[in-house]
Amino acid sequence: MIPGSFDYHCPTTVDEAVALLGEYGEEARAIAGGHSLIPMMKLRLAAPEHLIDLRRIDSMRGISRDAGSIVIGATTTQAEIIVSPVIAADLPILSETATLIADPQVRAVGTIGGNVANGDPGNDMPALMQCLGADYVLKGPGGERTVAARDFYEGTYFTALEEGELLTAIRIPQPPAGIGWAYEKLKRKVGDYATAAAAVLLKMDGDTCSFASVALTNVGDTPLFAAEAAEALVGSKLDAAAINAAVAAAEAITNPASDGRGPAEYRTKMAGVMVRRAIARARNRAA
Ligand SMILES: Cc1cc2nc3c(=O)[nH]c(=O)nc-3n(C[C@H](O)[C@H](O)[C@H](O)COP(=O)(O)OP(=O)(O)OC[C@H]3O[C@@H](n4cnc5c(N)ncnc54)[C@H](O)[C@@H]3O)c2cc1C
């Protein structure tokens, strides 16, 4: 399948890109790695007349530490995340998740910004960003604003991004020392989207859980922040009753489609299994 014809624009600054998006309005789309947008254009599910390529905007790329946060430019690729020493030291759950996305070819060009801005509940990074309490930095004609990842997703392919706005960076608070972490993903084969996946962070004070965060991928119209699942763990010794309660709370918020990845009931149960496995691995990693 061949996409419809389009004009290609290659800005080198965020302001230039925002101006182009404003000039062409609904006929324009930003493109980063193109590994979600181009397949949609080939299927004629998207037919933008103007593509605004973000990859020559240097200020939108790279990973740095800033005032207790890790800041990741939107056009940073999954491959760059996997080899980043900052991510390895401060946010290893991010490289674990990136490694589970697609295959090396897709990870070489697919960007974290495209992954979280896309609005596809099958993307792995949005739930992880909710689990980590990340903020998205957006820039549009009205200036800059910040939206929490937990408030960003409104429905499949519907997000808080307004017309003419770009996601420029993601700010992730540096997790406390000694935190345990895991991203568990069930997929039919290497390179597949999740049947169900779960991100878990845990902090232990002695044998008691003092902090937990849980989020789910591809078992609803949006990524799901599982606040009640985390509450079931905090204050417990991560005994069977607490873990069963967390799994039940996570399953209760799912609403997956029945599709090629299995019937809805199966995918809900698999979300619970992913939560259970992620809790076990995060517990083992917690100091
Ligand atoms: C074979 C295959 C398997 C895959 N498997 C997985 C998987 O298992 N897990 C997974 O998470 N993903 C998977 N993907 C998707 C892949 O990770 C994409 O690269 C990613 O979803 C989008 O990133 P991108 O940089 O390619 O964005 P693009 O395709 O360029 O853009 C995607 C959307 O986001 C918008 N956009 C992009 N950047 C910005 C920005 N900075 N600001 C505002 N809007 C923006 C675009 O306008 C477009 O609507 C797979 C893709 C393929 C082809």
C-alpha cells in the first residue's frame, strides 16, 4: 500500500515546527520515527497533506538530569534509551520496557515522544510514564504547558494534545534509592504489541511496602493507572492476601477488546498475571 501524496517540511527549531502546524492546521501532522504514522498512512487511515518532520530539531533530542528529574527529549529513540548510562543508573525500568518494544529496526527510529503522543493503548511507554508519575511538556501557539501522563490519555488516539501542539520533552521524577521495579509484558511473539502488560514500582521499609505504583498496557481504551492496586500493597508485607487484592483491583479496571490477542476475559486475567509477576520481580529488586 502506498500513502497519499504530501508535502514534507523539515524545521530545525520547535518554534518553526509549531508555526508550520499552525499554518497548515488539520492538514498537517508531526512525524518523528514514522513507525506508527506511516503504517496508518499506508492503510489510508491517516492522509495528512503536510508532514512536519521533528528529527532535525536538536533541542528535542537527548537525555539529561535536571533538579531531581530525568528529562528526555521527545525525539530520543528507544535505541538511545536502551544504551543511555543515565537511564541505566536512574531509570532501569525504562530500558527494560524499551527492550520489549517491537524489534531492533523499529527501536532504532521509533521515538519515546511518538510512542507516548500516539494515543494507541498498545504502546508500552504510556503506562510506564503513568507508573513513574511523568509529566509531558507541550508547546503550542499559546506557549508551553505541562500535563501529567496520568491526565493525558482520553481515549484510543485521543489525548490532551491540542491542535498545533507538540510534545517536546518528558520529565520523570527520579525514583527514590532502593526502589524495586519491573515491566512484565505478555506477547504472542517477539515484536508483537502486548496481550497485556504491567509496570510496577515498589519501595520496602524493612519487610513492609512503603510505596507502590502500578499501571497497565493494552487492556483498555487508554493506558490504565491502577491506583487501588497500589493502595492494596502499601502498608502490607506483600503477603498473599495483599498481592491477591492488588491483582483483583488491577483486573477490575480493565476493559480490553476481544481480538487476535484473545478474548477479553483472558486478557483481563493476563493483566492480573502480569501484575503478580511484576510485583514479585520488583520485590526481589527492592533494597
Ligand atoms: C512492527 C512494529 C511493531 C511495533 N511494536 C510495538 C510494541 O510492541 N510496543 C510499542 O509501544 N510500540 C510498538 N510499535 C510502534 C513503535 O514503537 C512506534 O515507533 C511508536 O509507536 C511511535 O513512535 P514514532 O517515533 O515512530 O512516531 P510516529 O509514527 O512518527 O508518530 C506517531 C504519532 O504521534 C505523533 N507524534 C510523534 N511525535 C510527536 C511529538 N513530539 N509531538 C506531538 N505528536 C507527535 C504523530 O503525529 C503521530 O500521530 C511497533 C511498530 C511496528 C512498525
